Amino acid sequence: MLFKRCIWYLLLIYLLALTACNGESDLPPTLPLAPTPGEQATVAGITVARPTSAATNADEPTATLPPPPTLPPTPTATELPLTATPEPLLLVTAEDFGTERNPLTGELVDDPTVLQRRPFTVKLSNSPAEFTRPQSGLNEADIVYEHTTEGYITRFTAIFYGHTPEKVGPIRSARLLDVELPAMYDAALFYSGSSVGVGNRLRNSDFRERVFSERVEDGFYRTGEAKPWEHTLYGRPAEFWQAIEERDLNRPPQFQTFMAFSDFVPEGGVPSNGVMIDHSWTDIEWQYDESIGRYRRWSDEEIHRDGNTNEQVTAANVILVFPFHVLDPTICEQIAQDGTCVHLSVQIQLWGSGDAIVLRDGQRFDVVWHREGRNDMLTFTDQAGDPFPLKIGNSWVQVIPDWLDNPVMILE
């Protein structure tokens, strides 16, 4: 047995030696090191190249991917022109207003032909309140002057130019201030009558041909309401302009001076919510409403409304002026039954210059008012003497008597 095993071992050694001499083996060959990218190597007689992407798994079949789809070029965004910031608007001279802006408000008008007509002033009553309020047409006036008549009651002179309300009223009698305002604005005057003394001044004035007292042909009418007769006179502005035309007086106004307007808030203001004015007989309050950028009016703690629309009276500018007030001993406005004069006519000396307060855009400005010539309108300058711009829109001018004791309270 031992002999047979030896023979088998010798035979096995012989076979192994023979295989080594022939260079063949059943054992798996040793794998070569992987070539670097781009290099070639021979494996089992096959020349291969290492892929340049390391993401290929050698154990998985290599798939040929389709080329990526060709995408349309990314559109180039069109550059939009930058919106230019509009220049601040400042209106000072006649050239600034041109032919499409109302010189009494600074507003653009829808129909420039309305600026080819002559303005008119109309006298509106404010006392007693139960018979006169709400007055019609206040919100469509370009400018309203509120002034003392006699005693402590106030009355309005409204100036119409850019708008034509359906009606205005109640219309009452003129006062000495109405000898000045039509000259200032090259306007006609519509009123119910006057005292003898004021009537003589109007008939001898430089605008006497533009004075219209109550006549149905000129656009006046009575409402027939159940209230005192003197508070029932109204007028139709469209017919007022027709009456001016019939006298061949309806031409564009020849303004001698111009108020300044701006669409920006000037420097130098002090924040203020409005003003309260104690006229002794009546209390007036203007409150700034930021939501509309205007001032709202109350009279005697009640909302003051426009009778045409029932909307609250508002103004873009509230202007307080403080001219001298003197009694004219030659004109009596009210005579007692015994023939004595109860009230002399009040002369408001709205000429020269003086202190004023302008409320606009929720701010108070201390300014100076001017009227150097008879045909000059009221204008304003700041403390440096430069034109002070009002806010574009309508204005109320509160003419404050100098005999009242601290009548003005600015609301902070």
C-alpha cells in the first residue's frame, strides 16, 4: 500500500511540473491594476481603455445614452424703460397756468373754454342757521370768503369760475367787502340788494356795469319755501353767465396777480390737525382728513353741508387773514324804529399786507398776505418774501375781525 501511495505522489508532482513548463494553469490569473483614465490595458488578450467618467460600474453593461434634447435658447428679458419721476409742479406765473389750468385753483379743467368766461361772485347768507344752511354750491366755488357783516354774524362771498353748480343760494345783500372782491378777481357780482350806502359805492365802482341785483331775467328765482322771504332767493349759475354774455361782458378775466400753487408740501410747516374759530355768534371748525387730503368743515358743532349734494363742505386750503376792521360812520346797515342806527357798516381793509396762516396738507404755515393794487387778487409769501404755494384745489379765506379776543385756536 505504501508503495502505491508513493507512486501516486510521484505522478502528481510530475503532472504539476509538466503544467508549469507549458505556462498553463487552471487557477484564475491575477487581475492587473486598473489603468488611469485614458490609458489602455490588456486583459485576457483584449485591449480596453479606461472610461474618462468614473461613474461607470464595471460589473454592469454599458448603455449608450441618447444625446440630451436641444433646449431653445433662453430668451433675453426685454429691458423696460425706467419710469421717470415727475417733476414737482409749481405754478407761479401766467405762463405756468397756460390755457388749461384754473388760476384760482391750479386745477386742470376738463374743458378749457370755461376759462374764457368771466368769473362771478355771489353773496350767500349764513344767518340764522335754520334758514340758511345748507347753502347750495359751496363745494364748487373756487374761493369762498367768510367775513363779519355787522354784530358777530358772518356771510359768504363765493367766487365761481371753473365749475357751474346747478344752483347757488340763499342769496343775500352785499357789504363793503363786495366793493373790493369783484375788482380783485375781474368778476361780476350777483346779490339781492344792499343798504343805500353800499349800493352807492357799487354804482360808483369801476365794475358797476358788472353788478347784477335780483331780476328773474338774470337767473334769480324764489323757491317759495316756508321760511322767511329774505332767505328764499337762489340763482342758476348757467343763467348768470348768460346774463353776463347779454351785456357783452363775458370775456376772459385779466388777472393782475396770481396765487402760487404746488403739488408738493412746502418746507417750514408745523403739523396741525386744523383750526377752531370763535366768532362769538358762531363757532367754526376745520379738521384735516388725511384720507382725502382736505379739510372738513363744522359749524356750531354740526357738519356743514353743501345743499346741492348733501356732502360735507371741504377745502384744500384754509386761509386765515387778519386785516383791520373799522366802522364806516357814513353807512348804516340797520336802523331802529326810532330812526337811530343800530349797526354801522364794517369796512374790512383788505389792502396792503398783513399776517396770515395757511393750513394745507395737515400743516400750518405762517405767511404774509398781499394786495398792493386795487385789481390785485390776494397773494401770499413766506417769511423770506418768496411766493408761498397753496395746495392745488379750492380755498376758504377766513377773514378774522381784529376786535375779537383770541378767536383762533390751532389744533395740534
